[in-house]
Amino acid sequence: MDAKTELITELNELFPGGENLDRITTVVGQYSVIRDISSGRSNLNKRVRQFLMVKKIDGLSARTIKNYNYNLNLFANQNRKHVTKITTDDIRDYIGYLYDDRHLKDSSVQTHINTLRSFFSWLRDDGIIKKNPMTKIKSLKIDKKNARKPLTPEELERFRDACITCREKAMVEFFVSSGCRLDEASSIELDQINFRDRCIIVHGKGDKDRTVYFSVRAGLMIEEYVRRRKGGTALFASSKKPYGAIKHRAIEKIIQQIGARAGLPHRVYPHLLRHTFATNAYNKGMDLETIQRLLGHENIGTTQIYASISEQAVRYAYDKYMS
């Protein structure tokens, strides 16, 4: 609906009646109408800012707030309607845009859907909108089993061989042997690391601390990396002054570049290395409760996904006992 038609509709609701509609149409038709999205209770950008502030007060992590901000601003840039006028069809068109123009995968699109669902639920609960356009939007059916498909032993060795710098080698070995989350790894300082016992207390999801462990190989790689680099107090530091901790995006880019260099058929990212750690631990006989504790999963059901990758476990057992 264009701005002029929307104005005529709004005025007719205020002054109902056939004669009024004719007069309103005639008068408004003589003007050029531009929708002002910077004012009023329907301002989408304003509501996004309010929503983010509420979530910050609720105690959500800075990274979650940042992701919400990115997703909602992308939505706002693609939808110039007042927030009270956004329909289910508008949401469907936006989801189509994410697929067709942004070329996002199902898992990424679902993240955007979850963000919009949270946002519009808040708008409805606060009485800003009367009808929630997300109520008819269903969640996508994500193939969690294949989404968590880890690196095979052969792929892992090719991935390791593709590492060039000491930092790359230390980073890969740490993620593969610790099962650490990206958020957790990027915030580790050197003085937190217990090299003797090869463990670190990290601050994980739900504002909870837990102990993660790393292999002898990872420990040696980290020590060599720290010995050769120019400076910095973080586990993974920038190579340029003032040698601050590497940001999440930079770590993701480094891991992705190693995967491309290794010639692997799919994109590699830090969370995939976490899946690889958990799957390898399960295949080698570690019980699910221990894996759950190492990964920091609150629910054992989340950990049980690794037990369902049965075909790989069968092949690993065959290679272990019969090859």
C-alpha cells in the first residue's frame, strides 16, 4: 500500500462515511504524500531501540544484543512500513528476501525468524500492536543431525595440515581438543590458563563458569605461539599493536580460510570444531554425562545428538577393532 492510499484509509477510519471518503480522496489526490517513518508510536527503528534496551535490562549477553540489533536493523531496512501495519505477508516476503537475495541457509533464516518472533511478541505484550504477524509463521524444520556433521578423521588431518602460522595451529588444536565455544575462547586471558593441568575456567552460557581441558598437543602449540608472537595478554591476540584479543568475526574468518586452504567441500567454522570434539569423544567411549559437562550443556538432550550420529560411530568402531 502506497503512502497516499494509506493516508486516505487512515482518514476514512477517523471520519467514516461514503461522502467523507469521496472528499478525502479528492483533497489528498492533489498532494504528493511521503510517509514519515521517523515519528509516532509506529516508528519501527524506535521500537527496535526500545526492544534492545529491554533485553539489555533483562540481562541478555552483549553478543546476543548485538545479533538482535543486526537482524532487526536488516529487517527495518527492508520494511518501511509503520510497525502497526506490518502483516504476516510482509514477514513472508522478508523470509523470501533472506533466501533469494541474501542466500542464507535454513539455520540462519531460522535465527532471523526467532529474532522477529521475540520482537513482535514484545510489541504485542506491551500493547504497541494489536495483532502479532508472527503467529502464522512456523519454524523451519532444521536437520540437526546433518547440521552438526563433524569433520571426519581424514578431513581433520587435512585441516591441520593446512595451518601455516603458529597462531593457526594453536587455535585449531585448542578448539578441537577443548570443545570450547567461540565466545568463551575469545575472552580467555593467558593468566587464566593452567598449563600444568592443561585446563581453563571459562565463563559460559547462562552466566556459569566451567572447566575445559586441552590436549598435550594443544598446550605445546599454544606455548610455541605465545613464545613467538610480539605481545598481548589474550589467548588469541592480534598481530598488530596494541595486540588486543581477536574478535569473534576474525577468529571465524581464520578458521574458514584454513578450511578453504585445505580444500574441504564445506565451510568450516569454530562451532563445527566443537561438534568434532564432542563426536570424537563419544566415538572413543566417553559417556554422555561427561561430554555434557565438558560442553557446558544444561540439558542432556542437547548432548544426545552426538549419540545419534550412529553410522560414523559404527565406522569408527570398525576401524578401531578390525582395520
